[in-house]
Amino acid sequence: MTGPHPLDPFTVLGVEHTLDLDESALERRYLALSRECHPDHHRARDTTDCIAVLQRAADINDAWRILKDPWERARAVLELRAPGVIERTKTLDPEFLLAAMDEAEAVATANAAERPALRARLTAAVQQRFVELRAALQRGDVTAAAVAWQQAKYHNKALHDLGAAS
């Protein structure tokens, strides 16, 4: 989960503005657009055209990077629906943050025997946050969806740290 998205990746790739995209169709769309913008197809063009083609290729690659990752796709949906919502929801409930600190400590101190159960618990927490995010979007509550996205960052970080410790 990275920084803000300056472009609408859904429009760039010509796909529906939704959290739930068919990933194989998305990849096919990306590959088709990438082929269209390949420099070999635009050799005879002037410098201005070449720059435009290169910019289009960069936009396609950026859109692909965002949309292929469900969490980055979620961030894009959130920011398109309510610009700035990610920044506005950075401050999380202190109770959640205490639990996240306990989670991080559990990851830091887990021995080899404890790691599989901890990994399963963290994976379930990440999946639950995505379910909450989707449900909040379906009921039109972008703020609640963004909070779920923010909370997922903590669980994903703990999962990453657990993987690094293995």
C-alpha cells in the first residue's frame, strides 16, 4: 500500500470502477494495451508522438501496478469516491492501536512453533478487513471502508514482519 494515485487507473485500463475485478481479464487488458504502446509499433512517429506513446505506456504500467493488487485497487476506489479519505482516516481508534501493538509484539517474539497459528490469525484478520471494506463500500460508507483499509495496513505489516522473521 503506497502513496496517492494521481491518475484514474480504471479509466487508463478501460475497466469498470469496482473493487472486484476479474484478475485474468484485467491482466489480458493490460497486456493488450501494453502491446499497443510498445515502442516497436511507433518507430516512424515524430518526437512528440514518441513522448505521448511513452507517457501512455507509463500510465498503463502505473494503472496495472495499482489494480493488480487488491489493496491498492481498494485505495484507488476509495480515493476516487472521496478524495483525501485515506489521509482523513489515518488516526485510528486507540483500542485498535493497542491490539495492533500486541499483535506486533506477538510477531516479534513468536517462535517457530507459534508462527503458523499467528500467520493464520493475521491472514484471517486481513481477509476480515477486506470483507468489512467491501461491505462499507456497498452501503456507501466510504469513511468506514477507509478505516478498514487503514487497519489492514497494520495486519499486513505484521504478516510481512512474520514472514521476514521466518
